[in-house]
Amino acid sequence: MRGTASEKKPIAFLKDFLFFIIGGALYAASVRIFTAPNQIAPGGVTGLSTVINYLIGVPIGTLSFLLNIPIFVWAVIALGFKTVAKTIAATFLMSAAIDLFSLLVPGTFSPYMGNPLLAAICGGLLEGAGLSMVFLRGGTTGGSDMVARLLGARVPHISMGKLIFAVDCVVILISAFVYRSLESALYAGITIFISSRVIDANLYGTDAGTGKFILIISEKNEEIARDILGNIERGVTRLQAKGGYSGRNGEVLLCAVRRYEVARVKEIIHAHDPAAFVIVGEAGEIRGEGFRRINAAAKGRKKKSTRAKR
């Protein structure tokens, strides 16, 4: 079994590299053809780099990677190098792709300078497709999502989505001030919205559930549960089970996660046990710690009962 696992590592590395390269190319096309030429800075470190590039002309990709370095240092200290390694690799490749792509833009590809709304839409589609390729292999691109994850440890009562949105809003407001255009900020919001929808569709389909539940059957349940608790900070429930065919007693792990966390859970499972049996299902509604508050439902029922009495 060890030999088989070691043989799979080079294949997994090549897949990571291929997905990061393709994702970087799509993301670079979004920046160099559609968003940057039309003064659209769709949040995150890349958006901030686009604004600074407009002011002083420093290459967007190089600046993006340099701005991410303090975030990487913070993340390595807080989370460990192993957790952040893929993010560093993905960010480097995507930053390099943005600057290298600019060499092709004057020749093969020309920046789109037409309708800004079309630029925002097309930029969002390409950005979402590129980021999806990275997320599918368990990586991120640093920036606002990494900052939000690190801040989330200090303010656990605020969701990741709200933290990312807050960071992106700050960048968009800065861009509106620098470009002296409210329209640029509005177009950036459109790009972010479209990108997020594309990412959701590519990673989890087009369903509109609020979360996912994951059932895991593995001989490495202890290690998998520990990593999910430590790295993703999601609870894991151990269910006692009995094999219908073998009759053997065993254990099934149950974990409820946000949609964007599914890829990271799969990465953890695969790292410990590539042969694990995994079921990922749609949870139409999840209430409790880390999700929607239970008292929200109670208030709704209370209002209904009050109306009924009237």
C-alpha cells in the first residue's frame, strides 16, 4: 500500500501543477484583457495591485506576490507551512502568469476597451473559472480569503464569507477613490458576484443548499478527524456502525461544512487515506454553531404562533 501511495504522489503533484497553470492563465486573461484595462479592481490583493499599478506602474503580478508575502508569513506562523504550501505555489504561478501574459497582450491578445459592463462580466467569468481550477486542487490564492481565514480565528462569531466581503469592499472603495469613479466600483462588484457564482457552480454544482454533509469511512479516522478539527475548525461526529456484509463493527465520521470547505476536507482525507470511502451530500439547511443560529428558527415559529392567536 505504501508503494502505491508513493507512486500516486508524483501524479498528484503534476495534476496540481497543471491545474494551477491553467487556472493562472485564465485568471491572467481576466486581469490583462478585461478588468485592469477598464479600471476595474475586483477586490483582494490582485485588485489592490491593479490600483497601485495604475498609480505608479509596478507590474500587477509582481506586486501581487510581494503584497502576499506578509500574509504568507502570518499564515505559516498561525497554520503551519504544510497547510499554506499549495497557496504559496498557486499564488506564485498566478502572479507570474499575469506578468507573462502582458507580454502577449500587445500582439496575440488585445485588451478589451469596449463596454465596461461586458468587461466586468467576462472578467468575472474568467476569474471564477481560473480560481475554480486552483480550489479544485485544494489551493487558494492568498489575499482576501487567507486574511479572512486568519482573522476568523480571532473573531469566530463572524463568518468567512462576511470577512472576505469586508476585505474586498475596502479594496473596491480604494479603487473608487483612486479612479475617481463610482462606476468602476460598481463594475468591480459585478465581477466579484459573477466570479463567486462561477466558483460555486464549478465546485459544487448549481444547487442552492446552504451546506454539505460528509460521511467518511476509513481506517485513518482518528488522523482525519484531528486534521478537520485543527485545520478547518469544523466539528466531527463519530457514529458507530456495523458492516452489512462483513458484520464487523466500525466507525463513520460525520461532518457538516460550508460549500467552499468541501475541497479542503477531501484533500485532508486523501492525504491520510486515498482509499477512504467518502459520501458528500447536500444539506438543504444547517443550523447550529458555525452556521445559522438556532434561535432564528425559534423566532420565526414564535411570530407564526402570535399571528395565529390573533
